Amino acid sequence: MHRVTFVSRLLPPLAAAGAAPLEQAMRQLDVESNYELVRRLDPYVKGAATSAAELSAAVRAALAAHLPELVPYADQVIGFLAQYYGVEG
């Protein structure tokens, strides 16, 4: 048996010139950390956290409906949520 811990990373106060595109997009949406992003999407995706395929589809739908600016970074967001919910695949 192993334990997995989800670690939330706070974004720097100002978006650095060399910041990753996802960080820049999150900053523009006033999302302070990847955990805050998880919390914003949680109501729309937590029921789909039973498999990687279902979670992926739910995250893509939630992003398109609620945070369309992050759609280009869907794979990274799916990774955050999969780690948070412990979904492997």
C-alpha cells in the first residue's frame, strides 16, 4: 500500500516573463494555485473521477463551459485533477 499526496503550488505574485503559458492563463483568470483550479472544477468533474477516460471527458467539458481560456491546457489540467483524485491511467 502506498500513499499519494497532492501538493498545491501557489503561483508567483506576478507572472514572470518566462512563466509557463498555463500559469499566465491562470493568473489572468485570478486563479492563485493549481488547488484553486481543482476546487473551481470539482463540482463539475468529481462524479467522473472513476476512470481516466471519464475524468478527461468531464474536465474538457467543464473547461469549455466554464474556463474556455484554459482549453488549450486541458491535458495539464487533467493531470492536476487525476493526481488530486488518485485516478490512474
